[in-house]
Amino acid sequence: MRWQFKDKTPASIIVVFVLLAINFVGQWATSYLIPQGSPITPDAAHPYFIRFKGGAGYFVQPWMGIYFEYGFWLHFVLLALFFLMLWVYRDRIERIR
């Protein structure tokens, strides 16, 4: 059993799903790249402090630090928006056996 749209999938659902996937890959990449290439002492280019759970602290550029901290919550917001849009378009969804 699966679910699909009767006609084409609405563009807004595709856009939100793509943003959700991009955010997931971005969060995964930053959590991997920050410990690999960020300094542990601040300098002019890396003033934003991030502490990893159970590990050392790293200094990154401000845009990366803000994305690393708030991107996690952005993922839940996009996920909630995705399910809200599925609920809004519920009359255009059908079950296939």
C-alpha cells in the first residue's frame, strides 16, 4: 500500500521537500566539516564559538555558526510545513494497493 497524488504533485510540496533535503545535507556536512577544519582558538575570520557535545570547542565564521545552531530547528519547521501541506492537499491524495 502506498499513497500518491491523483494528478501531479503540487509544486509547493516539491519545493518544501527539496529544502528539507538540502537542509539535512547541509547540517550533516557542517557537523562533519567543523571538527575537521575549524580552529580551536578565535581569530578575526572565525569569532563564533561552537561546542560539540562531549568534545572540544571550535571557532567558525558567524554564518556557519548560526546555520549550525538554528538549522536543526529549521529542519523541524520544514518537516511540520511538509505535513501541513500534505494535510491541506489531502483531497488530492489517493491510496494505491
